[in-house]
Amino acid sequence: MQETFWEEKMASNMRRVLTPVQPSDSFRQHLRTNLQLAGQQQAAQRAMRLQRPAHVNYWVLGAAALGVTVAAGSMIAWAIRSRAYPQ
């Protein structure tokens, strides 16, 4: 109920403030041409993105491999030490 009142109030305010505009034919044609060009450019960029191989960040990959190696080494050292010096 409250939302309906709010929506009606907003719609009446918009009708009161905004006036309808009829764009000229030259503007419509210009807009149509520009939108078609923009669509063609986006399609070309999308096609180029699909052809390009995925970029791999080797620094992050190397850091992750180093972290896994250090963690595995720590676990192995802990296991050897716990067997060497049982409590």
C-alpha cells in the first residue's frame, strides 16, 4: 500500500516536471548510425577477446607454488621431528 502511494507520487511529479520531447529525424538517424557503429565495435572487441589466450600472471602462480612448497616442507619437518623426539 505504501509503495503504491510512493510510486504514484513519483509518477505524478515526473509528469509535472518533465515535458515530452519529439527528437528530429536527423537526430534519430545520427543516433541510429552511432549505435550501429558502437555495436559493431563492441562485437569486434568481443571477437578479439575470444581469440586471445588467457593471460597468466606468473608472479602469482610462482608465489602460490612457493607457499605450497614451504607448507609441505614444514609439515614434513614437523613429522620427522615428532618421530625423532617422541614425548
